[in-house]
Amino acid sequence: MRIGERYMAFQDNSGDIILDVVLTDEGRRRLAQGGGAFSIAKFALGDDEVNYGLFDKTATTALQDITILQTPILEAFTNNTSLMKSKLVSLANQNLLYMPILKLNTLTTQGPSSDLTTDGNFVVCVNEATFDNSDAGANSNSIGIGTDDKAKPGFLYGLDDGTRGGSIVIDSGIHSTNVTEIDPSLIETEFIIEMDNRLGQLMSIDGSTMPTPFVDDDYVATYTVTKPAGQESPFITLPTQTKLENKSSPIDGPVSSRISFKIRSSQDLRVSNFLFERIGSTVSNKYLKSDGATYQDTKIIDSIIRVTGRTTGYAIDIPVRFAKV
């Protein structure tokens, strides 16, 4: 192995059971601090590599799950940005037939538009010149506003005060018409949101309330947003436990909670092109100017925002593009 490079390998899973454990980057940091800073208080288990569709009902009882048990498993590694997406959870109710999921909601009629762009992502316009400088008339180079003076579908304003631009809305519920209500123990009242802290920060739909995040050594900021019992939350609402009748959710069943947020662009993106040149690119003939007639060359950085329900461990990745003209 050459120094400075990382390699991943598979465990030999054909025979004896092997327990392979490593500390995360944060665990190593605390261990190095000494003075009792390191204490294992939590751990997680996941099954990302397992395809349960390989269960063979036609085989003899002893062999039905043999393919699953012999699935190659990655050796443990410490990079948290590549760790478990699908975490195992323990549930007190053993009679559950359906589990809640998270789905991106592009249908909501309440609050800011939650549509996607035609590319299937959200575009965060990092400054006013990118989102809307329509006052410049024929010289306008902005790409976030359409000819009707409204935000284009999927375009978020990185300096939004709660009155402009779209939002990201995610519903938690059971995607089945066979269920009428959700077990109270499965209602999501807390979500974990992870994003690249160099590019942006979490913002509520009213343009404020950004919890202080934990930022790791890979620049990933982790926000935890909670709806305390009996209190309002700028991020989380509990719309109903019955099916939404106005088709304002993509979930075909009871919706138990909804999280809505925007993204505030980082100061580095607003005042400098360094990150665009280092980890981004430039696209041409991609986005129409606000006059609707010509295209504008645009600097972009593509990223992912991950939203995880604390109760179920279900996660969803949202593609987000940061743009600057």
C-alpha cells in the first residue's frame, strides 16, 4: 500500500463469523485527547451490503438464506462520509407489518414551492446577482427568477428572508393504502441533517433559526432538529395521522410528520470563486437568464444533503447544486 492512499477490501464471509471493529474519526480524536474524553456511549449497526431479495423460498430450510449470509461485507473503515446509510433499529412492537419511510415532497401547496428543477435537483443561488437582479433590466444575468417575477421551480435563494425562493420538504409516513394510522412509537419528531459546511448552512423556511451544527474533519455539518412535545418547531410539523386528502403528499398512506427547510449559502461561495474552481465546474447553455431569452454561463458545485429520521433510521439523499453567475 502506498502511503497516503486508502483502500477498501471485503471480509471473507464464507466461513467463520468475523467481528471487525474500528473507531470513527471522531472516536480517534477523542481517544487522542486523553483525560477521559473517550467513552463509548453509542454505537450503530447497519446492513448496507445485504440484499434481502436473495432469500430463496424454493430452497430447503437450511439453505434459504445461505446467499445472504455469504454476502461479501466491506472491512470496517473510519471515513464517516462513506459509512452506514441503512442503520438497524430495535423496535418494541414486534407485530409491525409496515415501516414509515421518507419521501421528498414536491406537491405541497403550503408555504414556499417545493418543486424540483427539470434536472431533478435543487439549485441554491448563492447571491442576489444569481437569484434575482431583474432590476438591471436587459442587463440582468440572474437565473433564479422567471419572466413572471416568481422563483423558478427548484431554485432556492441562499440569502432568503422567508419571502423568496423555494424550499425542501420531506414527508415521513407509511407508503401503503393498507394502513390507516402509524404506531405512535414510529412518529418522527427528530431529524438529522448532514451537509457540506463549506457550501451552506441549514435555514428554516422563515429565513432564520439555524441550530449550531457539529462539523467533522470532512467538513460535514450535522444538524439535529427536534419538535418538542406540545411546542412549535420552525422545521417540523405533524400534519395528521390520516391520509392527506388534498394530494399534498407523495405518500399513499398516513403522514405522521413533515420537515421543511432551506439552505443558506456560505460566505465563501458568496464572496469568492475559490471553491467553485477547486471542487466545482462551469456549465454553459444550461440556465436561462431572467429575461427568458438567453443563457448564462454558471459556476456550479454539486452536492448531497442527507436527511435521516432519528426514530426509524430511514435516510434520504437530496441532490443540491450551488450556483453562481
